[in-house]
Amino acid sequence: MAMRKDTLFCPPRLLVLLVLGSLLAPSHQEGDFDKWVTLRLTTNVGKSTGGGKDPELTSAESSRVNNGIEPNNDLGGENGYYKTISESIANIPDNSTSRYVLTLQAGTVFREKVFLNKSKPFVTFKSDPKNPTTIVWNDTATTLGKDGKPLGPVGSSTVTIESDYFIAYGIIFKNDAPLPKPGANKGQAPALRVLGTKATF
């Protein structure tokens, strides 16, 4: 699993295949996934910096906080359950040193634009690879933002990850904007944009 700083722009359909294919590589079993996280992230990330284990990551993984995201729940954040991904993210403390695992209801389509800013590291989006969750929106580079100006490729991603140590497992990232007409300019419709370091898919 590559861990790198990257900005990713791909055609919508291609990105879905790339991400899903990457996510299906680890074991489908939740217990094996947790073991994989511990083995790969706490060891290999540290090696990339010339040391052993990454102390910040090791600490975060030892103090996990679990949140459930279910659109039809009526708990309003009680007991860590939320209706939307964005609502759950808003309730993560800035600069937290704990791993926040957002377990998204399997097979659910979340139609929302998601932004994870730099102040919220150590966040995991997790679902079932056999019945993956889809996060989808339909902005394009020509969509007008709140300021009345086009969003451009940078602002039109369905999901934007600015923070470090992000993990996605069993998630499809999708942009379902109509494909631009042949020869049209500025029709980019990215599904995922990653700026943080040490992200894992």
C-alpha cells in the first residue's frame, strides 16, 4: 500500500475502479484489516522517515474513537452516531492525536461533498468491501461556487483530504457529473483530491 503526498485527478469512472481495486487488496475481514493497519502503518511509515515505528501514528492507533454514520438514525450524534459524514467530521476535535474511525453504513450512497481539513489528522473512512459505501457529488470545474466564480478542478472534487494519516477502506469515491462533450474545455469532475501525507487506500 503506497503512502504518499499526492493530488489525484482522474475521470470519474476510472477513479472508482482504481480506488475500489486498491481497497479490495487487503483481507476482507475486519480483524485482519486492523492487524494490517497496525503492521503496515506503524512500521512502514516509520521506515520511510529513517526510523522504526512512527511514534505519532502508534499513539493515535492506540487511542481510537469509533463513530457510526447511518443516514436514518435518530441519535443526533449521541453515542457517536451521525447521519452524515460531514456532521461526524465537524465533531472531531481539531488537532486530535487519536485515530477517529468513521464506519459508514455498508451499501449506502452518501450524496454529499466532503472536506477533511488539515487540522483533522488520523481519520479513517471504513465500510464493507463486499458491500462498499459510495460517496458521490456532481460538481465540475465549471460549477459556480458561493462567490459566483467557477470552482475549477481544485474545488470540484467530491472528497478533499488535506490532513495527514488518512485511511479509506471499502469506500467508492465518485463524481457523477455528466461527461463533457468531445472537445469541451474545463469539464474536469474529480472524485477524490488528496493533499495530506501518508494517506492509505
